[in-house]
Amino acid sequence: MLGVTVIISIFCGAAGVGAAQLLDLPFWASVVAYPVTGAIGLLAAAVVLSSETLRTVRKSAPQEVSSTAL
């Protein structure tokens, strides 16, 4: 899961640099775009992957029977 998060972050950073280049922004904007969009991608990927993991864990957790139901 960590590897997937890092790979998504790298692609988001590259997409940010590509967008800066397509918009003909100066070089410093491209240099700043990579870590900023990479961090945003890292955060988004971590949120999505952790929520999916939590959902899977909750489904697989055994259900406890309440003592009042007996």
C-alpha cells in the first residue's frame, strides 16, 4: 500500500510539472509545482487507500453478540 501511495505521488508531481509547462509558466513555477502537487497526490492517495482499508477491516471483523439480546 505504501508503494502505491508513493507511485501515485510521483505521477501527481509529474502531472503538475506538465501542467505548468503547458501553461508556459516560468521555470520556478515548474520547480515548485512538483513538490506541491506531489504532496497533494500523496495526501489524496493516503486518504483513499486508508478508507478502503478501514472498510475492508470492518467487513472482515467478527460481529459480537450483545448480552442484552440473549
